[in-house]
Amino acid sequence: MHWKKKRVTPLDVTLTLLLLGLGAYIVYRLTVALNYKWQWSIIPTYLVRYDHEQERWVANLLLEGLYTTIRLSVWATLLAAVLGLVFGLMRTSRRLLFRLTAGLYVELIRNTPQLVLVFIFYFFVSSQVLPMLGIEESIRSLPAAAQTWIARFAAGPDLITAFFSGVLTIALFQGAYITEIVRSGIESVEEGQWEASYALGLSRCQQLIWIILPQAGRKVLPPLANEFINTIKYSAIVSIISIQELTFQGMQIMSSTQVTIEIWLTITLMYLVLCLLLSLSVRALEKHLNRGHA
């Protein structure tokens, strides 16, 4: 296949000039019309700091918030993937009860604002369910070294309840959308694949594991990547329950320094880099799978 060489058209030049002009106008309004004084020098001080006790540079509020966002997103993504796979299989099940249960879950979550879910799980589940499980007390009873490892990969005892509520809320919200992606991927596999695998004597479970899901996985990888990126972005909403992720730390810094635009631009850039890295990784994985399939 011969690809035509892309040429720069007058429309491309016009749009580029318009975007540059818009950017210049925004900078003008901020610096001249609004008399805004940029204070970029404070940003590095909130990224890293020198710890005199440890005698080394350590992460400060913004990087700590970024690490918390990554931990929150990873756990929520894993749980959402499990929920999406289970309910996606239920949506395509032959049993009516399974289909109705999965359909009810999808419709309930997709038609409920995420902010409402955050409050429900934080003020109800965290006050009623988690105390019965004794998670916080169990963590506090562990040795200091174990608590350090748990705080490194999740959260400390003081914040574990809010962290668990945030993970559960994001996972349930994203799991509903992943459920529909899994369902559509399974239903996109040709009927002949089911018939051929049935003729070979495979059970339905074996059909799904060895024949259907591998084919569906390649088809649903792009929309799944989009949902994983959304998980990172939706993690910002749990800042309202005092989870010290990136957005929460940014608001704390802004309230103490009165520096707004620089903080939010920095946070935007950090989210952008994180999402772009995930997008590029998934794209590379997709190319690898397509190459192996070809």
C-alpha cells in the first residue's frame, strides 16, 4: 500500500495562526490587562524539598499528590477491570438472572452522578461497612514496617478509609462502562467461532477462555485504554473526601500561597504527561498484539 505524502494546506496554516493568536491573547489578558504577576519560582519548591534528617531530596506536596493519584488509579483500574469482566460475562450469559443483574448494575451506575456515589460510599459505607471489617484497626495492629509498605502502595491507617472509599467509588463507576465494552467485544466475535468451538466439544467456559475472549480482547483494547485514562482523570473528584491526591494538594497549595494559574497549569501538565504515557503504552501493546496476530 502506498501512502500519500501529507502536505501543509492553507487551512492548516490558518488554523495554526489562529491558535497562536488565541494563545497570545490569553497571555496578554493575564499579564497586561489583568496585571497578573507570574510566580513560577515557587513551583519547584512544591515538587521536591531537601530533608535535613535524611540528608537527601524527597518529594514534596505536588509529587506526593501525583504518587497518590497513581496508586489510586492503579487500584481502581484493577478493580474496575475485574468488575467489568465479571459483569460483562454476565451480560452475555444465557441465564436471565445474570443478564438482569448486570443490566441493573450498569444502568444504576451510569445514571448516577459520580459525586453522589463518592458521598454515598464515604459517608455510608465507610461509617457502616468498613468498621465491621476492621480494616483500619487491623492495619494499626501491624508492625511499623508493614504499615510503611501499606502506606507506600495504598495509604496510611489515618487515610485508608477514605482511600478505600475512593477506590471503590471510581472502580464501580468505571466498571459499568467496562462492562459494556466487554459485552460489545464478546458480541462482536463472529457466530461461526462459537459454532466451530462447540463442534470441537468445548464447553462454554472453555469457548470463552480459549476462543472468544482472546479475539474480543484485541477489539476492545482501544476503548479500554480510554476508560483507563478516564480513571486517572476521575480520580480528581475524590479530593472532596480529603484524599491527598494531586488535585487536593494543588488546592491546599493554592489556598496557602494565593498562586492559582501556575499551580493549575502545573497540575494540568502532570495529568497530561501521565495520561499520555498510558496512551502510548497501550498503543504500543496494541501494535504488538496486531503484529503477532498478523
